[in-house]
Amino acid sequence: MSGDGRVEIAQRRDGGLIDKFQRAYRWISEQAILPTVADLEFGPSVKLAQGELTISLHEQESFSSFILLPLLTLMTSRRMVFVGAPGRGKTSVAVLMSLLAGYPLEQVRRAVQHGHPQLTIGDLLGSPLPSDLVQAKSAQDIRVSWRDWITLRVKVIDEYNRIPTKTQSALLSLMAEGYAELYEQLVESGNSAWYLTANDEMGGGTFPVIEALKDRIDVVVRCTPFHSQHLGVLAERIASASSAEQFVPDDLIFTAAQLDEVDREIRAVPVPNDVLDLLGFFLGQLDFCRRASDQLEFMNKDTLHLANRRVAHVCTEDCPLDKQLNLCSQTENGVSPRTYQSIIHYGKALAWFRGAGEVTAETLRQLLPWTLFDKLHINPQSAFFQKAENKVYLIDRAAWIRQMFDRALQQHAAYQKARKPLLELQLGCTDLDSLNAAELKHKSEAIRKAIQELVRRNELNGPTHEDLVRLKGLHSRCRAAMARRGGAK
Amino acid sequence: MDDWPTELERLVCQLQEDGPRRYAGWRDDVFMVIVCGPAKGMWARMAHAEPNDPAAAQRTMADYLRLVHEAVGLGYIRQADRATTFLDECLRFFIPFHLPQVESSLRGSVLAKVWNLAEGLAREPWLSEYVRIRLRSEIDLMRIEKQIEALLVPVLSPTRPAVWAGTYRILMLNLRDECEEFLPGEIYLAAPAVVCVRDRRHSTCLGILLQRNGATELLGEIDALPAYSDDTAAPLVEFTENAATIAGRRVELPCLGRPHTWVAAPTAGFVIASAVDSQRLWIVEAA
């Protein structure tokens, strides 16, 4: 009650943060952006088939990657790219993320950086004060007037693939290292979520995108086409002169402290060892190339690329592996540790958002098409794609990645029995310095036998290679521990 | 809205415009149903009760409309055609009917008190439903706090732990008394001592309050509440024809046959079962 006897409604404390993000998702997808495709589908499904067409209806809630992944990016302060034709809502979604982070619309619009061929480093980052330039006797005397957008929690770069290569390098430093430097002055960007847009799926715009910048992108999301069922909404927006990204309701806006708390809660979500093992089992195969070298450690695609060769050159009938079964034949490359980190972080965020206690294989399955979208290059010459039913994967990259993971899931399950002794052996080697010389020698012998057995029983494919490298590494650590004890012979 | 003063009309328009800006869950249709129905009725009663002080009536109406606005935005008032929470019921019925009779200098504090009480209850959906059903025809806005307290004391008082090895009391509850065609389907716990029973064929849901010493009572039709997970260890229950063995002790359950569904409420000390072909519930109470 106020002093004059009127009823006053007190400032409300937010309920749970998960609930708030879920409400944000619902509001954006039901009232603002209206995506028609829910391509992150969970739970068992009922399949309705008619001829070649199969439609899956899932039991649990499905989500649109076009809305959910930007939200996950906001939660994790990572970096994503929207790709798609003009006018599909890429910038609108990015602006909505900025509004959710509490920035007013005018500030957000001014802060969007628009890529164009004449964009200089100064335009992007800032420039020295002219008076300082004239009077300065050394670089330290020059003060830089940094652009305001650099310190915002949400950063939007429109058409990043139209930025000149030299300016891309300056952007790279900011995105990758979190700081920018001019005239020996530094500005730090702080924890921030990055939203970049590109009109061309291959990232090819006016300038080629430098590989290092592409590698910093954690997730690539495709725009979804507009569906005519929402024409009424568009007509209403014309009538009322409103737009999708005009505002977000006050009760969805997050404070900086709340976003920090979300970050902490997400990082605390556990990833079970078997899920990590599955992820390693899948992605480890993609780096493998049996034809790259005779030496175990160099049987990978990097060896090929350094010799200016491609997988297509060597993945032929000369390689004894079955191209239909082995995933290594499908890709031109593997992925970096940075990509593993992105997948794990987004996995935690997705599990948190869904209220799940931990990351599961299903979480990975839903995320991998987007986290690997731009990271994996298809080997179109692979015999796998010559089969009629697989040709569609040359076009639909998300479906291609998902089918690879599904195959890996099956292989992982089938391979587990054979791998169990190896994993137990690895577990027994976690604290080698606590073992005495005799125990170390015994361990070393066991590893040698395991390697022999592995080679004897299995063909040298991606999973076998992973385990051989693992065992050889364990053997090396054992010998090193023995040497520290003076027991090596 | 012809009888509304201009200031109230302006306030309604402002609240309508503000609604989607403040609340992700804003429902303009629901807001306008309350404005054009209960609010209008309340204004007419207020004008009749206090014809010489329209300013006071207007102030009360403005406070009320702002609370309705907040309730719609936060989802306490969700449906246009019926009340689904105690707070909804208060704003839709109790306040419009009874507040005009309250002395004008006290109306603000009564509004605030009702809101705070009802919003507090909303944190426990089953409590909100229980109070909503119980207070329907008996509410006194000036004594509402005492009334709610009187209702809640018996249901919130700690009960002695159930002794499953002792004697059992059997109660048969005929749900037909509440709803003519009700056929018990899914039974689940909504709170340690509250059970929801869904109709097998329709969307009706009945609530039952489990109380010791044979005081279990049918609450009536309720909104389906969220399921509650009781962490207390449940006794081992096995059903045979017309009987159950609970924690090793046999209990006769005449005419049950084999149960259609059943649930244990271990904290409250009850086992509840329905039959395949009966509108009754068999309720077994532990000592």
C-alpha cells in the first residue's frame, strides 16, 4: 500500500532462469519470428510412411534451431552465424537476443556492424583522437576512441562475409581473444555472445572468409523459409507499422547478473563419461586416414593436407576399408579441439534449457548438425555418396551429419564389448606414479598384449586407430614412469 | 463500457497497450473479458453503494484493474470462460461482488491483502485449488486471512507417521455423488495428502483430500494439478481378487475385483484404488 492508500504492485523477483529462457523461446517462436520448422526433435517417434515419404511425429517438445540456438549462444556467450537468403529474419533474431540482454532498441540498431567491402579497421574498432595523433611523441601518447559496440554483451555483425580480409583479421582478434589493439592501446570485449549473418551458405561473399575466423564460429544455423500460414501476422504488422524485433516483454529481459548466473549453472551440468566417449568415438574417426601414412601417429587427414593432397585422391579401391561402413571416407577433414569444446558447452546449455540433469547422446545428436555444419567438408568422391539413397546427403548437410552420428552410435554400441578391457586398462593407468616398478612393468606388458590383440582381431579402421593411439600413449606414459623410478630396461 | 468514466476507459486502453510490452504471456482477450464482465459489474455496484464519492470508487476500480492486468500478464488468469486459480476466482467473483460493500477507506488494503494471500497460495497449486473450492460460497473479505488460516491448519498440520503393520480403515467413496457420469481413470498424487482422479472418458478431474480418522473428503471438481513425487518409502502392495496385501497384512476390499488403477500415498498413510467397472474409489487408511 502506498502512503495515499493506493495499491502498489511491488517489483517482482524472477522465478527460475530455466523457466524464463523457456518462456523467451516460446514468445519468440509464437509471437515474434514464427518459425515453421521444428528441427530439434526429442523423444520416441511415430513414423508415418507413404511411398518414399516418411514423417516422424515425436512425443516430446520439438524446437526450432533458428530460435533455440541463438538463445543457447546468448546463454553460453559463444559465436554463431546465421546463413540464408535475404529477408529471412537473421538480423531480427540477432536483434531480439540483444533486447533480451536488456539493451534498448535504438542502441542495438546503432551497434549492429554492417559488413561491406570498404569497411576499415578504424570503422570497425575505432580511431585515434586527431589531436593526439598530431601531438604525440610516441604511440603511448595516442588515445583511441573505441567504438561502443565492442563492450556490449551481445554483438551483431551483419553480412560478415563482405568484410575485407584485413579487417576480418582485426575482428578475429576480438572474437577469438576477447580484446582489440590499436596504437598499442587495448580494449577488452568482455563476456559476449556473437551473432554474425551471411547470405551465402558457403560463406562466400565479396571476400573469402579466412579459415581462422570460420574456425572461431561455434554454430551455424540455417534460416527457415517463410510459411504462408503466418501471412495474417505479416498483414497485421503492416497495418500497425510494427516489426518482429521491436521489443521483447519486460518480464523476459535478463540482467547481466542473471546471464552470469545462467553461465555458471550451465557449466555445472555434468557430461557423463560414456557420452564423452561416444563423442570421441564419432569425431575421432573423421580425422583418420589409413592411406596418409604407414606410421600410426600420422594416419590422419592433416598429413594429407600438408602434402597438398585430398582424401578423394587416396580414398579409393586401394584402401581396403569398406566405404559404406567407415565414416572416415565421407569427410575431407576432422575437427579441432575447439570444436569439441563448442559441442560440449552447447550440449550443457541444451541439457540445462530442457531441465535435464546431464548431457545425453540425444543432446549431442540434436546439436551436432549445427556445431559441425561449417566445420566438416564432404568428400563427394567417396563411394558412400555414389549410392542413390545417399546422394541427398551431398545437398542436406544437417541430415548428412546426423546420419554419420547415427552410424557411429550403432558402431559404438557394437564395439563396446571389445573396447571394455581397453577402457579398464586406461582406467588403471590414471595414477602411474603410485605404482611400483614391478606393477609398472606388468602394466606395460598388459598394454603391449592389448595392442597385439587389437591388431590381430580388428581391421585398421577409425575406431581401432583411436584405440591403438590411446594404448600406445599409455605405453609411453608407463615407460616414462618406469624411467622416473630407474626401472626401465 | 458506456458507464465508465473517461479516466477509467483511458486506463484500460493504457493497460491493454502496456500488456504485451510487459508480459510474454499477455492475453488481451482474457483481460477484456474481465474488464467487460466482472469489472463492469463491480463499477455498477460501487456506484450504487457510494453515489456521492465517485472519486473513491474510481480509485478502487483503477487499483483493481491494475491487479487484473498483472494477474493476466503473469498467467494467474489464463482462460476467458472460467476461473482456474484461487486468485482468478477472487478477481473474477469475490472482489467484484463483495468489495463494493467494504468501507471505501479500507478497500485498498483489502485488495492488497487478498492479492498477497492468493498469490502466496498460487505457489502450491494444490493449496490454491483446495482454498478455491472450500471458500466458494463462504468468503468474507474482511476476515479472509482468518478464513484461509482455518482451512489450512488441518491440512498443513504434521501428521503422525503411518503405521502399516497396524489395523486399516476402509472407506468407499462414490464419485457419482459429485459427477453423474464420472468413471475413475488415472489416479495420482498432487500433494502428500491430495489425490487427483481423472475421468476415463472426459476431461473432468476430481480432487480428494486424504485425512486420518476417516475424515477423507471429496473436494470436488478441480483443475488437473501437477503430479507430486512422494519420497517416503511406500509399503509393498499386492492386489488379489477383492483384497490387497499391504506391508504383509491382508485387507478385504469387497466388490473391487482386480483394481483398474491404484496409488499409494505413503506420507499420508493411504492406498487408493479404483475398479474396472465402478464409479467408486476404495480408500485404505493405515493406522
